[in-house]
Amino acid sequence: MGLTLKELAHTLDLSASTVSRALSGQPGIAPKTVERVKALAQELGYTPDSRARALRTGQGEGLVVISLFTAPTIYAMRTQALLVEGQNYFGRVQVVTLESPAALDLAVCRVLGQNPQAIVINAVNGDLSNSTRRELRQRGVPIVAIDTGIPECDSVRIDRQLGTYQAARLLLLSGCKHPVFFSNTPLDSPDARLRGIIAAFQSLGRDTRDIRLAACQASSLRGGYEAMRHLMTTSAVDGAFCYNDEMTLGALRALAETGLRVPDDVRLIGFDNLPFTEFCLPSLTTVAQPVEEAAQAAVDCCRARLENPEAPMGTRRFAARLLVRESAPLETQALREAVFHLPESLLSD
Amino acid sequence: MGLTLKELAHTLDLSASTVSRALSGQPGIAPKTVERVKALAQELGYTPDSRARALRTGQGEGLVVISLFTAPTIYAMRTQALLVEGQNYFGRVQVVTLESPAALDLAVCRVLGQNPQAIVINAVNGDLSNSTRRELRQRGVPIVAIDTGIPECDSVRIDRQLGTYQAARLLLLSGCKHPVFFSNTPLDSPDARLRGIIAAFQSLGRDTRDIRLAACQASSLRGGYEAMRHLMTTSAVDGAFCYNDEMTLGALRALAETGLRVPDDVRLIGFDNLPFTEFCLPSLTTVAQPVEEAAQAAVDCCRARLENPEAPMGTRRFAARLLVRESAPLETQALREAVFHLPESLLSD
DNA sequence: CTGGACATCGCAATCGATTGCATTAAAGTA
DNA sequence: TACTTTAATGCAATCGATTGCGATGTCCAG
């Protein structure tokens, strides 16, 4: 074990209380003593035991981020942003990675035993059991879900509908006859991307039954690659919108291997604005989500609830927005205006 | 605050000690009592306070990973791998991100107050002060440096020399007259990549003064892009080896914008084997480092030192190996054999 | 009926830091 | 000089869980 306060005090021929007060800068200690204490503490490299301090003061142990750490890189990017923000505000961040969303409730339960100051759940879908919820309330631990829906929790949501709407309009207005949506989520799920696509079709008077969906095995580079290869064996493709940038790059490669050119033959749009998309060949038109802002909001949400535990649950929303690059360009100003034209209905949601 | 042991005991009309023993399965408690205790604990959702427990038992608080979370994605990938491995063995992982290597000593010092079971330093170059070292010894906290050199510490090293040697040979044997090494590290630093390149030049009887270096502003996509653009204004390029894959993709784009083809006009090799490299156009020949293995080794290194604190400091090495893809292909079997020919001198280091 | 063996359980100290209150010493005032 | 005020420090309780040891009760054998 390390040096304890008592030992330090004994060496100085003082009591532990005096040393404690001297180190924490409390008034009522002789300046000379404070100096003497600080000097020896520095020299001996005394570091207070945070467990004991936390136990006594009742303060928690910082922020815990529970995250799904699988393929989509954007999850990791959000976790990283949460790490930075969380360190700023809570000083200390623990990351818990889950293999499967099913483990969420158990993980929260275990984490609660560590008396964290707050919990942020990143991209893990799932619900919490009643006993876990009760314990959260009892301990007054705020829990914020970022980019995922957990009932009865504060949440930070990234609104994908508008960005997707614009992306789909871009494809349609560029002349794509059969834009395809690549996804590995169940197609009957209330996916915001899908809603955006539907809205885009409707806004242009197109039959929504023309929306074509390509199911991917995984939301990864390979998943996109293989889905596109498979799709090309069955039908002609002139435009595609993918669930994320990894799949988009995979699809891009599949197209190139078949000799199809992007954007001349096929327009391609991704999602997430991962760093590599700007330097791909061609660079990827994609829908950017504000990662840092969302992380800041999540941490701020924790702070707000700690200050006012009784406030009603809230949701902070951030819009993902279309970033036009080479893989699906905007050739004319007229086209640009048409793509970014916003219907009232979408603005309210 | 949550439910405490004492409260639970009072509800059961028992003493805290009995409840504690019942829950931890110690002998000497009536089976009926154990059952009653466990039932109520379950129902009320009792979770022991890990701070108090850790304080009493003297056990630490899991693993702390200190990492530089800046541009190169490979850092984040290693952190992720450490997270998974650390959770497996220590149950609990805290991540501390540093803005600058200069903050390392202070960060370790702060972390020590949390009595962690072990510390892993990921990719942060720097040294520790004597007082910090003393405290590490006093507390018996193992500290392992992964992919970075900290004097007098266990370490896990990724040997880049062999992979780089092979990469440079591939460029030279493919007929590159002026291979360029893109890097943003000081050129006089004892960089393993540079040593590998020098060895490759020597192995083929080439004058090492022909080694050309391109200094990059940053080891990022844009850094590589701009360095390549700048290089092309001053001289002809027919082959390049970049410090990491991000820079390589940036350089690739710069080449393409100028109309140069890869690999026909320019051979390009990256480093890290980031996921996107496999699906780029062309896919990137790169040097892959074993991320998961290194993370496993780091955690195992902590375990070993906890078991045997007196063992001499050790270094576990993992070799990065060349992965040939399209951006610098191996056209013939003879070429393949020549590239992968290993000199004795390199095998020993 | 009594003593011992054994099964159960509670008391109290402990981990290390913090903090309200009491205590002592020093300084100031009449 | 005596008494009050103020500054500086120490004592002891506390946070919540754990654990050695002692206390109580039960049961069976002698």
C-alpha cells in the first residue's frame, strides 16, 4: 500500500486532521504548517486514496460510459468524444464495452455498485429492468442514452431523418431510377433513415413502393461489398444510399471491380462522415453527424440532472446534415436548391 | 445513496456481519438464513458499495489505460483492444486520455490515488519522475508500456523494423528509383521504420544517401495529402512508404488528382492495416501490426508482474508484417521470394 | 441433569480520509 | 494581572463493507 495520511501526519508530528486540512487548503491552519505539510507530501509523493475519500465524502467515481464496441467506427468515435468531455467534467471516465445489447441491464447493475456520478449509454439498444431503475432513482445516478432509445431516460438523439431525406432527394433529383438503400437492420424497424427516404420519395411524387432495399449481412466494409456484388447480379444499379460509410466504401469497391464508375454510372451516398470519406476516390458524399456536440450534450445532460433531479425527462436533438462530395455531386445550383429544400413536416420532427 | 448493508441487515433483523457473510457465501451461516438474505437482497436490488469494499479489502480498482487519443486511428484500435482484454481480466477499465505526452507523469500520479490494480500506457512517449516511480513501487502497481518506450518498465513492443524492411525492399525491387518515406516524426529520431528502410537499402547494395524523406505536418489524411502535393511540385515520385495508413490514403488522393496511377506510376505502401485499406481503390499494401495480440500481452504482462513483483523487467515483442495488396503488388514469384528474404541481422533484433 | 461440542450469530475493530466540535495556546484588552 | 478573543490543532465519529473473536443457543452424550 501507499503512504497514508496517518503516516504522513506522524512523520510531521501532527494529527491526520490537520494534515488533511492543510492539503485541501482549508482555513484555520497556520501558513507555516501548510507549507511544511505540502512540502513533505510533495517530497514523499503522497497521493490520497480516492476510495477512502469517495467513501467519506459520498462523491461518486466519475462517469461511466457503456458502449457497444463493434464494427461501426462511429461508435468508437462517439466513445472517444465522451471520454474527452467526461474527463473535463467528471475527471474520471470508465468505459464498459458490451458484446451484446442483451447485457445492458446487468452491466448497469454492476456499474451502480461503483457509485458512479453518472452513466452514459452509447448506441446500446435495450431496456432496463424495474429493479435497476429503482436503484438508479435511489442513488440519484443520472443516466443518459446517446443515439439510442431507452424508455424513461434523458437522451441525446441524432436526427437522421432530415439528412437522409436530403440524400435520397439528391439521388432522385440526379436522375437515379432505382436508388437502393443498403442496411443490415430489420427493414420493418422504425429506422429514421428509412423514414427520411420515404419522405423524399413522397416529396417528389414518387411511388414509395419503388424504394428498393438491399439487406447486408453486417454493417461493415465487407458487408457493403458483398451486398453490392450480390445486388449487381440481379439488377441494374444507378444509385445507392448506405447505412454507414464503411458499407459505402465496400460497395464502392464492388462497383469499381465490375467496371462501374462513381458517380458517372452510380451515385453513392454514405452516412457518418468518417475521416477517410473525404480522401477516398471518389470522395464520398455522406451525412455527417455531430459527434462532439452530441457528446458534450450528453455530459451536460448528466450535469443538469445532477443539479435538478426532479426535472422532466428531456431529449436533446442534433441534426445530421448532408455533405456533398464527389460520389454524388450537385452539378447545378438549381439542383442544390432542390435538394436542400425543406418541407415543413420534417422540420418539426 | 443506495441501500446499505446495515439497512438491509436491520430489515432482516440481523447484524451486518451475518448478512455480509451470507451474501459472500462464507460458511457458518444457517442455510435458511442465507436464503432469506439473498432473497431480500435480490428483491431490494442491493448492490454492495465497491468503494467501501475496496477500501476494506485493499483490492484495487481495475485497470487504467492511459492513452494518447489523437489522429492515428491505430491508437484508438489498441485502446479498444485493451478495453476488451482489461475487462476480461480486471473487470473494470478506466481510460485516461492525454492531450500531450508531457502530461504523462502527472496523469500517472493522479491515477495512483485510485489504487488501480495495474496501469497500461498506450502510445504515450515520455518518462516518469522519480517520485512517481517510487510510489509505483510502494504500491506495487504494475505499469506496462505498449508500443512506446518508458525506461525501467515492462513493455510490449511492436517491432516495425522487419515489416518496414520488407516494404522498402518491395518498393526497390519493383523498380522504384526514388522511394520516399513520409513521416511527421523528427527524422533524426531512432525510428524503427527508418532503420528498416536503411537495412533494406543496404541489403540491396543501394546507397542509403538516396533515401528521401518527406516531412508531413501531421500524421493524418490531410497531412499525407498535402505532403504528397508538395513533393510532386519539386520532384518526380515513383514510390512511397508512409508512416501510417491515413497518410497513405491522403497521398493516394493527391497522386490521383494529378493523374498519376497507383500502382502503375507510383507504388504506395502504408502502415497499420486499418480496416479501410482492404477496400480502397486500389487496396493498400500495408504493414499490419497485431493489435489484439499486443493488448493481450500487455494485460498478461500486468498479471505476471502482480504474481511475481520481483521478476526482472521484460519486453514482449510482436512483429508487424507486410500485407501485399494492390497499391504495391508482387507480380512474380521471384519478386515475392526476394522481398520476403530475411537477413539474419534483422531476425535477432 | 449437566457438561461439552457444534452450529449460528453479533460485537467491535479496521481500511483511509474527512469534518464537527472541543481543546489548547497565543495574542490582545482593560 | 486577569480575562476575553482568536488562531491553531487534536479528538473522535463517520462513510460502508469485511472479519477475527467472543457470545449465545441448541443438541446430544454421559
